[in-house]
Amino acid sequence: MKRRTLPAAILAVSALVFTPMARADDLKAMEGRWTVEAMEAGGKAVDSADLAKALAVTIAGDHYELMTDEGPDGGTLKLDETQNPKTMDATDTEGIEVGKLIRAIYELSGDTLRVCYAVDGSARPTEFATKEDSPLLLVTYKREK
């Protein structure tokens, strides 16, 4: 019995030690300027080319900033790459909603970033979809070259 326990323990420890090294640092990979490619709310696509052009997010380190109709907005990002789906917490540190925490999930693939936000600060989304009368917003961003 002890012979089986030791290899299992070694395997478990190696998974803990080597898994973080195999993971990409998504926060570093997100750095840059992102523009909106598509947006969904209430289970329907938001069809507004003007909004997509106007809304650009810049990420540097753990800080994000964007310009809204009300003026500049920004804050900090905290990611958890170990969750499935991966999670993001955005906390406003400037703008009209300082201190507001927005829970989200995200998916990063090259120059495409999909984020599903609970824009009202409610519970974190569990899937990349919105439903009628839900406080969720699904945004697909493309990295500016």
C-alpha cells in the first residue's frame, strides 16, 4: 500500500510545481490596446458600429483604462488562470464608479479576447453567453496592431 501512495504523492506535488510554469501569464499577454469587435447583451447582438469604434481598452500591467461618454475610466485587473473558465475581477479606481467590482470570465486566444461581465456587480458569469433580462455583457475584443 505504501508503494502506491508514494508515486501518487510525487505525481501530485510535481503537478503543483510544474503546472504554474506551463501556464501563460495572461495579464502580460493582454497588454496593449483592444477594440470591440462584437458585443452581446440580453441574449442579442448589440449592433452599433459607433460603439465598437469608440470603445477601446488599454491594458498595461494590472491596470486598464478606457474613455467613456462620461469621461475617462480605469482600474485594476485581477486574473485567476487556474479556474475554468478563467476569471477576472475589474475594480474601478477612477471614473464615476470608483470602488465598483465587476466579476467576469475571460478567454484569451492570440489577438482575440472574449470577456463576459456581470456589469451590475452581481455573481460571476459561468458561461460566455447572455440571456434576456440578465445583467451580463459579452464582449469580443481584437488587439490593435
